Amino acid sequence: MSIRVKNAPTLWIMIAILLVVFLVLTNGKGIRFSPPEKIVIPDVVGMNLFEAETVLRLENFEVMIKLVHGDVAPWVIVSATPRKVSLEHPGKQMNLVVSLGPDEESESNDSEVSGAEVVSTPE
């Protein structure tokens, strides 16, 4: 004895239509249940500003720069945040603290930098 569903072809057509709509909406990828990809943040501390910016921009980071006076050579990265492996995707912001060198040399360098904040570090 078999049970027949009166509208079986209509049911299969509806299932097929829903499947097509689902695949179109997900670009054929379906549902993924994987954790977000970990991004390794490059260690740029100690690099010069040009090298650090090049490395970070190649990894799609937005670079924000804060200039400080201190005992480190001019244009060297003093610190960078965030520093650890991150669950965030590329395109996030990296904050760099860049040395302008000792305070007495900073007067000539200040005019070359536009849009950056210049502060002095405590001695």
C-alpha cells in the first residue's frame, strides 16, 4: 500500500525554486560554518616609516601616524598597535608612533609633515 501526495510535482517544483534562490543569494557558496580567518599583523617596530607603510598598505591596513620627539633616530617606528594576531579582516587601522629624533632637530622636520600630530615624549 502506498500513500500518494496529490500535489507532489508542485512540491518538487517549489523545492527546486527555493534551492535556486538560495544558491543565487549565496553566490553558489552555500552556508559556511568556519571561524573567521586570522590575520597576522606584521611587526613593523624598528622599521623606517617608508618600509612600514609599504608593508602595511600591501596588507590592506589603513595607517595612522603619530609623530613624537625622542632618543630614537628620525622616521623610525617606535610602536605600533594592534601588535598581536587579530581576528579582524585586512582593511583595519594600524596606529604607528614615529620618532622625529631629538627635540632640537625637530624644528626643520615639522614643516615637512602635514596632517600629523607632533608631541614630545617625557625625558
